[in-house]
Amino acid sequence: MSKILQILIVVFCVTCAKAENKLLLKASSKSVSGYEKYNLFQEQSSQTVTGTVTDEKNETLPGVSVRIPGSNKGAVTDINGKFKIEDVSPQDSIQFTFVGYKSQTVLIGSRSTINVQLQPDAENVLNEVTVVGYGTQKKVSVTGALSTISTKDIARTATPALSNAIAGKLPGIITRQASGEPGYDAAQVYIRGLSTFGNNSPLILIDGVERDMNNINAQEIESFTILKDASATAVYGVRGANGVILINTKRGVTGEPSVTFRSEVASLHALRLPEYINGQQYALLMNEARTNSGGQPRWSPEEIEKFGNGSDPYLYPNSNWTDAVLKRDSWQTINNLSVTGGSEIIKYYTNVGYTLQDGIYKQDENNKFSTNAKIKRYNFRSNVDINLSKTVTVQLGLGGIIQNGNYPGFAAPDIFQALKVISPIAFPVTNPDGTPGGAQTYVGWNPWGRVSQSGYSTQDRSTLQGTFAARWDLSSLVTKGLSIRGLFSYDRYGQTNNVRFKEFEVKRYLGINPETGEDQYSEPFREGKPLGYGIENGSNRAIYMEAQINYDRTFNKHNFTSMLLYNQRDFVDLNSGSSILNLPYRRMGLAGRGTYNYDNRYLAEVNFGYNGSENFPKGKRFGFFPAFSAGWVISNEKFWNISAISNLKLRGSYGKVGNDQINQRFLFLSTVKTNGQSYPFGPDQQLFNGMEENQIGNQNVTWERATKRNLGIDMGFFQDKLTVQVDFFNEDRTGILLQRQTVPFVTGFYPWSIPYGNIGSIKNKGFDALIEARNSTSSGFFYSLRGNFTFAKNTVIENDEPSRRFSYLSGKGLPLGQSFAFVADGFFENENDIATSPTQTFSVPRPGDVKYKDINGDGLIDSYDQIPVGYPRLPQISFGFGGTVGYKSFDFSVYFTGAARTSIFLSGTSMWPFYDGLGVNNVLTEYYDNRWTPENKAALYPAIDVGNNPNNFLNSTLWMRNGNYLRLRNMEIGYTVPTGFSQKIGIKSLRFFINGMNLITWDYIKIIDPESNDGTGGYPLQRSYNAGIQVDFK
């Protein structure tokens, strides 16, 4: 498929180039007279014009469009407001346009330098638009809750996964990145927290089509918007309940071709690698465990000394598995080359990107293949806009992503689990003959063997995205303001995994044979095998269509807009192993919107979605989801005379949206499987498979419903140099699909066959806020500051759980994902302390064991003594703040992100020493340094024991930590070479920058990253030190 994609990309580029040339020639032939045609071949005088554009306060304006009307010549002012246009004649005029300012047109004449001062245009400010569902809307008339972010702020984070670039930068967005592994490092993204027991992921649309956000290159993005309330998302019906993310990619602009090249290289460093004790400490700990249990030491002082001095590294190993398996640093590079330009007939934008990210696994130089984790990604995107006439516009879009991944034979969770399980004295990293060390227990668990001696796998992923859209303005044919639009997209995804797994030989080194002087080994516990071969294929395709009619008309002070849209989507998993899952996923529906704006003061809006999903039974497939909103722009009232407050708008919304994202298909159907439990029949008692109920259908299942309310206020101060946005939200999610928990097993139902029902209910409420300040001076100083805050707390109203013996054991009335645990009350100091404390029912306690509070006062510590503790793993509070300041050619950016009201449990392997027996499991230094001993009773962790002591390893507050953190997410220093110098060497602008990501973290955990999952960590997040260059050619 990758070959087909490459061919299509080449054909698309050539076709667009030819089309542009033909259209330009055709346009020129219509506008040039006979004398002018003749004069084209004569020598003409040409000149170069440079200049600076400023605003009404004499402050420079970057991004101003500077063009020659009637031609494709033009430029855009740089960060210092400067421009340069070549090959112009004295008879030409230059037109200057910028959003929010009045356009100016200036005759060139004999001047080579033209400086222009633009004046504010109140009308243009009011006409500024923002992206909304299925279109755009005047910013002043928006009454829904939405947030946007500058693409520059996204680009400052050097990461292949876009979801990591938006962390903490938008109000309403909550993210958590649990892994830093190349290709698997994307963050989980939620809008306003959690509201359902199932899938809480938002709907993500790229150029209006449902696509993967992490497949898009950050340099391709034109706008990034999140829709949060019912008014903004109702048009998406059954897909709108979890919020919507809208990403529009860049498009062409009128002017000569502009080429931008950006390249950056980063050094990556693991944020936090696990720190385990050494072999000597481990042996001492084993002896201590035996002593605590009344036994004799396992190791003699002489043997312990050998573990420490390395005199016999194969029989008394001291394996540092972290150093043997993991590198401390790696690297990545992100490169992009884009071309944009066009005429009044055709405009184009093309970007080609290349990304490489290396992993942290060490390799065996003797291998002829790579076992490190690594991805290479090639991105291509091209958008072309063609004006076929004054009323008909066609848009063509093509996107391609080719990603090649390489990984060890074992997956990251299996590798890091081996690091936690295998102790430093279990066996050496390698035997004297270079083979992986091993023992009869945990065969094949050598971490170095898992990384470098177990083969490798490759993943080749190809994505082709094609979009065609057309718009016809019917103002002159039917009525003013009427237009129709259609869109068709075809996406194809394919993945091929080549698995070259092998098993390495496992044997134990027994020392030197005293008779022969040769190394001797045990018989292999497992024979080695050569590289195997396996192939796994996966592919899917999605077809999407929409037809839309729009009306936008103004009568005096009254503005009306309306939109009606039909859409449908067909998605097929082409390689599904199930006849049911192979059936197409289909959705269809209608969406509508109507807005009214009186004099930019009084605003009203109604939205609706009418959608159907084949996942539900007939009569339950379609639903109507309306929403209403209103706004009042108080600052536009005639009585308003507070000049310091330039904008004050109140808005509110109420509506219903739905959610059909469930993990099962066709829950209304009952299914059976033919390979059920076997039964003997006949004289030979031959086994025959029986039939078994697999799923019991429910004919009443339908989508979840969310009733959302939102109240917001927008404020601008000092001509919007300081802006504030605050939204309060409240959501009731009802009819959540749950598998019933109140059906007892004695009824004969298998646990997996119990039917689902719309029985769950959750309430979610909170607020989010954004504050921004920006300004610049004529001296060249400028700043842009931004801060946001999100608080979202949900409460489970109904989860169909059985009645509990004690009310505090119920999850109702608590947040989703609330942890239940025992309350640790220190450690038993002596036998008398044990005798006078409530009876521990999980094991016979010893001094140094964990003591728990008796919650119900019955004198026993049992399962009824667990209570809700801490906060859910997903933070209820997310925030970020920072900004950019600069002076002339220098700029400095810094951004902090953080989270609060979240808890994490440090439990499991390596934090629970000898959980599976004496000498089993590695031990973190954190535990070793803070365990209970008779000399250290002010400890954090219990005393060591010879084996599984259930009492000490219960889920309790002993292992719970505050998950709050503050992180220096990004910092960047940039320098833009003065225009005068860069243009002398044929470059429009030249910028150098260095930046960093995940530079410093302040938290309460220290062992693992605060964004990690519960436990003791996995593939670590990465800190990056990045250097780059951006060159603009014109």
C-alpha cells in the first residue's frame, strides 16, 4: 500500500502543478490587450520594494498580507513588520490587508521603500470568524463554549504525538501521558473530565473528517479548536457527548510561492528510570527476612562480600539490570518542508515531513538486526483551492502517512516487568560464553535476553486520506447569502507486522570444572531457537459524505444564519477475525443550526442533531438532540461607557447530546458460540463441543444521553490587550450502557453473557477559565501571556451495584474511578501492640507489619474496613500558564503545566519485596532505604518477610501518594536574523531556536513520573533538549 500511496502523491503534485499553470495562462489571456501582449516581450523596467507596516500606535504588525492586485505577487510581513516584493513596476499598486484593520492600497511610483500605518476597522473586528461545528461563525456571535490555541504554541513542543503538545494549554482539556515509548507515547485526552463508565474519548475531526489526531504533523495545522458544551456539539448528535476537537490544516494564500523549511534535532533523556538495590544489599535483605521469620541467614558474610566486590561475578552476580538494558539518552529529529502560494484562481499548500524517534533499549552489537524501539514517519499533505468561477469553489485535499516502527521481540510491559522481577543476584547478565544468564526458575525472564536476544518485530503503517469538497454560492441565482456545499472523503489504513521472534537458550553457569579447568553449565532449561517468522495484517477503510446548505443574510441590524446538513459514514475493519466485527460501522443523520444576531448585542442560537446508528435495534436507532443558547454583548450597548472594559459578553446554553461509543456491537442481538464446553458421548466417550450462550440481547438498548448546561462570560480590557473567559458547566449523563451487576450467578448466566442495559447515571460539573494578555511597543518589545485552569468533578449516581453491608462501601455518590483501600495506622511495634489491636484476618502479624484502622468497630480487620481514599487517577484539576516575551530579534517562551486532586498507588512488584517468595522480585531502593527495622521504627514501609505476607500487601493508604505536580513543560529561546541581512543572502527570514520539554517536575512521588499508571512504572517519559532552524524563502 505504501508504494501506491507514493505514486498517488507524485501524481497529485504533478496534476496540481499543471492545473495551476493552465489556469494562470487562461486568466492572463483574458486580461491582457493586444498591445500589452506584444509589450510582454519587450524589456520592461522592474524594481524591488521593501517597507514596514505598523498599527495606529506605531507598533510593528507581523503577518500582514502585502500583494499586487491582479497578480500572484505578494508577501507577508515578518515578525518585525517588514516585507519585500521583487519585480514590480512603477504602475503597480500594493494592497495591505490584516484582520481587524482597514485595508490600504498604495501606488508604487518611483519609490523603493514604502512604510504604511494601518488603522483599526471596527467592522472587520466584528466580522472575525472562528471555527465551529460544520463551518465557521463570527466570533462576536458565538454563544457556545469553545477554546482555541495558537499553532505557534503547539509547535514549541518537539514531540511526534500531537496530543502531548496540547497538554495543559487549553481550558477544558485534561491529558495524561503514561508512556514515552516511540509510537506508543500519545496522551489520553479528555474534555472536561469523565462522564461515563465506557469510552470518554472526544470526537476528533481533521478538515471535517473523523481521523486520528496523532497522525497529523503539527506544522500542518492552521487552527485547533475544542467544542465543550451542548450548543457547540449538538450538531454531532450521538457523537457529541464527550466533546469535539476540530483541527483544520493549512491552505494556500494568494502570492508568489513561499517555501518554509524547519528542522530540529533533540537529545532525549529518560525522566525517571527505576533505581534498584545492588546484589550485596539484596543478599543482606534476604538474611534479614529470614531472621524476621525466625529462620537462619541464607548467605554467609563471605558470600555477601563476594556479591559486593565482584570477585566471582558469575556465581555471585551483582547484575545492574537497568544499566544492562536501558540507555540514559536517545535522540529524535523532526523536519518539514512546505510550499504555499497561488493566484486568485488557484491556491495551494503542500507539506512534506520526516520524523525519527529513537528508543532507549541497548543492543547486542553481534546482532545483524536492530532490537531498539524506533519509529520513522513520513508525512505528506497537500490542499488545493480552485475558483472555477466567481461562485464555484473546489477544494482538494490529500494526506499520506507512512510510519515504520521497530521493536524488540518482547513488548515494553514485558521488558519492564522483567526488570521488576529478576533480582541482581538471580543470575549474571551473560554467562562467560556470552549467552544470557539464567536459572531454572523464571526461564526466559533475563531482561537483557528479552531486549536483545529475542528477535525483533517491525510495524509498517500506511494511511491515505483523500478529501474533495465543493461550494456553490447561489446569491446571484436564488437569493443573497444562500450557498450549498458538499464533501466526500476516503481514508484507507493498512498495517503489516513482521514478527521475527526467537527463544534464547537458558542454562545456569556452575563454575569452573576443577579437573578440566573449563566452564561448566547445567543442562539447558530451554533450548535456543533461530529467528522465527510471522506476519500480522490489519486494514480498514472509511467513507464519509456530507451535503450542506447555508444561509447568511443581514437586514439592517438583523443578521440571520442557518445551516442544514446531511451526513453518513461507513467504516469497515477489513481484517476482522469475527463475522460480526467485520460488518460495516454505519452512521447517518441530519444536523442543523440557526443563529440570530441583533446589532452585535443580542444573540440567539439553536442547534440540533438527528442521528442514527446501526448498533441499536430498530425503533431505537435514531435520536433527536437539540440545544439552545443565547448571549448578550453588554459592551456594545449605547449606555456602556467603561472604556477600560472593551468587551463584556454573557452567554448560556442548554441542550442534549448523545454517545454511542461502546465496546460491544449489536447489544440487542443474542449470540451463541459453537465451540463451548466439551461433553463425552458414545461408547468411546468421545468429546464433542457444545453450544453456549455468548451474549444475551436486550431489545431496549440505545445510546447514552447527556444533558448539558453552560454559563459563560467573556471579558476584554484595554482594547482586548487583556482577555478573560470563564465557563461554568453541569452535565447529567443518563442511560449509560452497563452490564448488569445485580443479576446473581445462581440464575445460570455466565458473567460475560449478562445483558447490557441503559442503567448508569453520572453527574459531572465544574468550571474552566482562560486569561490572556498581549501587547507590543514601537521600541520592539512584545509579550504574550496565557494561563488556563480546569476543574471537573464527576459523581456516580447509579451503577447497578448490589446493596452493600455498609454504605461506605458503595461507589454511588463518589467520583468515577474512586479507590477503596484500608487505612494504614502505622506499624506494629511489638507483640503487646499486636495483642491489644484489632485482629488481623489476612495473616498472623509480626512486629513491623502494617496496622490498619478498624472502620466498623467490630474488632476485626477484614474486607469491610475498606473506605474511599484519595482521588481518582485522572486529575480533577488541570492547569497551565506561561507566555512569550521578546525584544526585536530575540524571543523567550516558557510554559508550565500541572495537575491536582489526583492520587497514585505505588504498589506491586519491586515495591512488595519477596511477594512471590524469598529471593523473588527485584527491590526498589525506595523500599530498602525506608523499610521498618527495630532501629528504624519511623519507617514508610513494612518490615521484610520471607514470602507473601498478605497483610502487608493490601491496597491501603500506606502505598497511596499525592499525585499533584507542577512541570516546566516547555522553554524556548529564539533569534530571528534581521531582515536586511537575511534578504541579502536570498532568504526572506531566518530563525534559530533551542527549546526543551519536560525540563523540571515538582511532585510528591520521585520514584516514577506523576503521570504514570498505578504501580512502579513502565517505559519512562522523555525529557528533550532541542535545537532547530526555520528558513523562509520567497
